[in-house]
Amino acid sequence: MTLGERIREQRKARGMSQEMVAGRLGVSRQAVAKWESGQSAPSAENLHRLAELLGTTAGSLLDSPAVGSGAAEQAYALLRAEREAERRRSRRRRNLLAILAVAGAYLVIYLLGRIFGTAPGSYSLAGWLFGNDPQQLSYLYGWLLRQKLFWAALLISALPALWGKYRFSATASIGFALGLALGELAGPNPAGAPWGHGHDGWTIWGGCFLLSLAMGGVLERLSRRGLAVKSRAFLLWCALFVLGMAAVVLLVKLGTPVPTGS
């Protein structure tokens, strides 16, 4: 007889319904049903509380009465340890997949920068893929590569996924991409940017990326409180993220000198 069958037998012997057991233990009726059907097992704490409720022992529920409760407890502890190890392995796999997803996103950004940000010219394949000549690449994209900021941003975005901070990693990656796009589009400054040698795209990118790091941290905190994707709080977060990006561009452009005639 399985653990679930013993739980059901003891419950019926005391004339209790699944709803009654669930209410006394503070769990859902579906949880009790899953215990009895073998789809899941109660935690150690719930197992002991369940045994007390049914007037029996945890050892009797775990094994036949002929087996000592100590041996049964050890077997159950071993089972829980194995399941916990499997959960850790599954968590590591998810973390690794998240890191690979972030790295893949940056690879796409890198290739798009090469496709749309490389000046016309005669390049070998290696030169086109890895060249950093200022005359070859667009200002902001080339600057990020030459200053190694592209790779630093990749590490900043990917490493938190090692600890399960998927939302932070995703937000940082999106912020990097949007900052790069906005910087390339709004950065050129014919009047001569005061900070960027004729191109203030780097300040736009920097502001957007820093904003994304802050917003990623906020999203992680909200998620720990049970944030739902379709909730008003998430929609408000999205709106603030977009408005923040627009504000960064506006503030940088307001500091741009006005072109004057020669």
C-alpha cells in the first residue's frame, strides 16, 4: 500500500472528507487529493500534522506497521533529500538556460550592429565580424566595443541569472538594446555634443542602461511579492520603464548645444 492509499484509508476511517483535512491543515483540497493519488507527497511538517489529525503516526503512514517508525522516517527523509537535489539540479539548468538566453540576445545585438552599423567598404569576413576601426563602425556601437563596455554589460546582465534573477537579466538586456538603438538614432549632434565629441549617443545609452538596472531590481522585488504579468503593478512598471527611457533621451537632448550658423 502506498503512502497516498494509507492517507485515504485513515481519512475515511475517521469519517473525514478531503475538504475537512485540507481546512485543518491549512492547505488546498487539491493538495490533499494529490497526496492521496500519489501525484505529490506532503512535506515533513504536513506529514506529522496529518498523522496527528488522523490519530496515527508518521511512521504508520509511511510504511506498514511492521516497520519501525524510525526506519520509515529515515526513508522519507532520504526521499525528500533526493527530491531536493533534483530541484537544485533543475534550478541550475534553468539558470544556465537563462544565461545562454542573455548571451544569445547580446549575440543578436552584436550581429545587428555589424549589419546596420558597418560603413560600406571592402572587408574580409573576419574584418567585418571583429574589426573595431572608428571609420568602419557607427559611433556608439564602435565606442562600446572599443571601450569593452559591450562585454561588461553582457556580464552585468547575465551573471545575476546564476542566482535566479531572471527578470533583472531580461530587463538589463532590454535596456542595453533600447539604449543602443536610441543612442544611435538620437545621438548625432551637428553642433558638437559637450560630452561626446560630436555624438552624445553614449550618454543616452548609459542613462538607459543604468535605468534598466534600477528597474530590473524593482521588478525582482515586486516579483517576490507575487507580481502577475497582467496585473496593474506590472503594467505601471512597464509604463515607468518606457517613460524613463524617453526622459533620458529628452534630458540629454536638452543639454545639447543649439546649432549656430557659421
